[in-house]
Amino acid sequence: MSDGFLKDIAKYLPAQIVPGIVGLVSIPVVTRIFPPAEYGYYNLVMATVMILSTVFGWLPTSITRYYPAYACRPQELEVFKTTVTSLGVVALIVLFVPYYAALLLLGPWMSAKLQFLLMIGGLLFAVTCGFNLFQSILRSKRFAGRYSAFAVWQSVAGFGVGIALILLLGLGVEGLLLGAAFSIVPILPLLWRQAMDAGVRIRFAGVDLKIAKTMFLYGLPLMVGNLAAWVLSLSDRYVLGLLRGTGEVGLYSLSYNIADKSIMLLATLFLMAEPAIGVRIWENQGEQDSQRFVANVARLYLLLGIPSAVGLSVVSRLVVSLLGGAEYAEGYRIVPFVLFGVLLLGLQQRFHWGLLYHQKTGPITIALVVAGLLKVLLNVLFVPRYGYFAAAVTTLICYAVSMCLIIWFSRRLFVWRFPYRSLFNVVVASAVMGVVVFYAEQLLTLSRVLRLLACMGVGAVVYAAALLALREFSSQEVGAIRQVISRTFTGLQADRAA
């Protein structure tokens, strides 16, 4: 495993841990303030912001692919930055104007409240686009610490300002949307200065059309693929809203968000650190080193992802009742399906790299479009009868389909050694851990919070012991683990002595 990758993972950790904690803390707060129907409105708007950000996302995605190459050619780097910032302004205008025109035209066919909230969502989308563009440059420059600082601010300040607007001004769910937007606006100038060197301006005359064309042709298929991924993850909110009402959207969204945020925290953490290092290895060291790098990253993902999905599945009822309260408790049934669906999505991303290295983004788009269309079809067929439970099951099925297709496409260009032995060991260790946690949760008579913490501790110890018994770790890895434990205990003893 590359030391640089592990160091970047550590630096990106706050950018995932803190927003994850804020997301979990926000759930019991928001669900105690708003009933499922209101929470459903909020999730519909956030899904719309997500789809708009996805359409804009071709540009940040292209930046993370091509910035490392231009960084090796300083004389061209300023032109590259000028090009991407100017393209960002054009792309934002192209999306922003039709969006508001569509809201005005469709106004008679939607509720006034939803239209008002979607208007606010457009403002949130605009500032989010600028935030994401500059953050992608920080990622490409491997300024992981600065990236994390801005991400932490966005999540903490966004939630804090939103709750303040609700409690102090008596706003509804629009307070959450405005809080998210207001938290980004003041940091955009600072983010610009951190991402851009002095002298870089928005100058349309300075746009290099060759760079713009290359980035657009690379990013367009990925944008279409990301739209299909949006269909996979969020379109079911609209189907539920149309066919079953916003109350089911709220029930589904809460349990879905709990499951999604937990595994996506891990998947996104890997996705933050991997591109900048992976592209540099591909460009400078060649295919064999790239294959080893991807295989090592996949093994680490399996070691962390599978036990997380198993453990949270076992305690899903406890978690949902704790975070959502009685009104949302029944949604716990969908958590395992969403967890393993998102787990497959994260594993699928490891197979993207063979295609991205070769700049073959079309197959990714094809796989996601096929899975997205299948998701819509299955939802239309089964959601009217089975409700949000069907939406969760189709999520798992369609993520599995997209992963199989991408594996088939990728292995034709870039073959790396999949860690099957590690997969077997992790599955066995996770199964043992799951059984122990299940009975521990049943037998413990503590409060819900203490019971959950106890289950987490027991699960971690049992899982680690099972992996050691299965000899999953090499002697060097065991030595490194012992060293970390030794340093931790030494630090604790020093703190007590002080």
C-alpha cells in the first residue's frame, strides 16, 4: 500500500468523519422538528440539487483527471486553470437559467410550497457548484488538509445556521436549505485563493479550446453515467412521492440516509485520495505499479467496508429507532439492502480505474444507464404495491448489475489481481462478528446509546481477532499494528502521568 495514499486517507478523514457525524446528529434533530411529510419535501429538493450538481460535475471530474498531468508542465498550468474557471461560469449559467424557467413553467402543476423550496434549492446549487469546482483543484493538488478544513466548515456551519434560522426565525425546511447556502458563500473567496495562484482570472479570451474539448469529451460520458447513478440512488424519491406520497418519501429517506451515509463515508474517503495518486502512478510508473496500487486499495476497502455493512445491518433497528424516533422506526427493514448496495457501489469504483486510465469513460456510462433504466422500471412495477421496501430491494439489485457490467468492461483493458483470499477471510470474520453482535444486542439491558456503543466495541474486537486467527495480515502488517497499539498505550500513560 502506498504511504502517500494512507497519508492522504488520514488527511481526508476529517472531511468524511465530521460531515458524517453532523449528518447523523442532524437526523434526530430534524425528525423531531418535522414530520415525515415535511422531511419528504426536504429530500425531494436535495435530490433535485444533487441532479443539477451531477450535470455540472463533468467539470470537477475532468479536473481531477487532467490536473496532475498539467501540474508537470508549469507553463501550461495557468492556461488550464483559466480554462476551467471560465468553463465553470458558462456551465453554471447554462444550467441555472433553464432551471428557473422550468420552475416557472411547471408552477401550475406542483404545490406552491414545493415550488418555493425548489427556488431556494437553485441558489444552493449555484454556490455548491463553485465550492465543488475549487475543492476538486485542492484534491488534484493533494492539499488534503485544506480540502478537509473547507468540507468540515461546510457541514458544521451549514447545519448550525440552518437550525438557527428554524429556531430563531421560525422557518420551516427552507431554513435547512438556506443554512447550507449561507455557509458556503463567505468561504468562496478564500477557497478561490487557496485553489488558484495569483493572476488566474475568469477570462473567456484566455480559454484554450483544445483543453476545453478534451475535458468535455472526457467528462460528458461520466456526466451521463453520474446522472444514471443519480437515478440509481435518488430517483426512487420521486417515484415514491408520485405513487405513495411524501410521507413514505420521509420514512424511506431517513433509513436510506443512515445506511448510505455510513458506507458512502468510507467509499468517498477512498475516492478523495485515490485519483491524484493513482493517475500519477499511471503516468509516471506504468501499468504494473498501477495494478498493484488498485489491488491494494481494493483489499483495504473490503477489510473496512464489509464488516461495517454487516455490523450496521445487525443493529439497524436499534440505530433507526434511536436516530429517527417512533414515527420513522419501521423503516429499519430497508437498511441492509441499502448498505450492501452502496458497498457494491464502492467496490465498483475500484474497477473504474482501468477505464479512466485509458480515458474510456463510455463503458462506465453504459453500465450505469442500463442499471438506472432497470431501477426505474422495477420501481414503477413494484413500488405501487410494496412501497418503499421495494425501492430498497431494487437499489441492491441494480447496484449489483452495474458492478457486473463495469467489471466486464474494465477487465478487457486493465486486469489487476483481485484479493479473493482477503474477501473470503473478511466474509468469515464479518459473519462471526455479526453473530456475536446480534446476541450481544439482544442480551444487553443498557440504554439504547450505551447498547449501541457496546455492540460497536464488541464487534471491532471480535472482527480483528477473527482476522488475526485467519492470518489475513502479513508479518509486516502485524508489526505495524502492534506499533500503533504500543504508541497509543504509551500516549495514554503519558497523559495520565501528566
